[in-house]
Amino acid sequence: MRFKIDENLPEELASLFRGKGWDAFTVDEQQLAGTPDPPLERICRAEDRILVTYDRGFANIKRYQLQGSPGIIVFRLKQQDTEYRLGVAGRLITALRKREPRNELWIVRDTRIRIRSA
């Protein structure tokens, strides 16, 4: 799987994904910091990269169609510290080993992952 980690998540998340053998870049690494949401979503589609973000706007399936999407993963957590986010990411990685989010929106919460399909 291929991922693009948005600037609102810790850069260590890309390292976690790489450690599992996945291709992961941050928007900062690709000089995309500050890119508005619609162009960022189009770039992810063109690169066939799953967008991983904290930006709730990407959870709007009317604005960001799931059909033909490599997938969108949106974190919605109560705690904001890096250690906590990375701990929850460990559970996300377990879920990703079982299923790819292609054509899906995954909402990652503190104790569960909600999945919406196209």
C-alpha cells in the first residue's frame, strides 16, 4: 500500500508505515505543505496514495467521492499528543493488514474504526 501522511499528523506515522514495508510519504517531504484540500485529494488519486489525515473535511463523502479513490483515513481522537496518536496508529496498522481502504473512508477513533464504502 501507498500512503500520504497529511501535515496535521506526526511525521513518525510515515516511519511506522515504512517499518511495515509500505510506501509512505508526508506532505512535507513532497513539498505539499499548505496545499488546499481539493488539490491534495486529486494528487493522492493521481499517485494512488491513501490519504491519512486529521482534517475532518475529508470525511465529507459528498465532496470527496469514494468511488475510484485509493482510500481516505481520517483520525478523530480525543487526545492530541504524538504518543497517543501513534498508539492508535498501531491499531490502524493491524486493521490495514487485513483490509485495504480502496473506495472507502475510514474514521479512526480512540477505540474503533468506522468504515464507509463507496
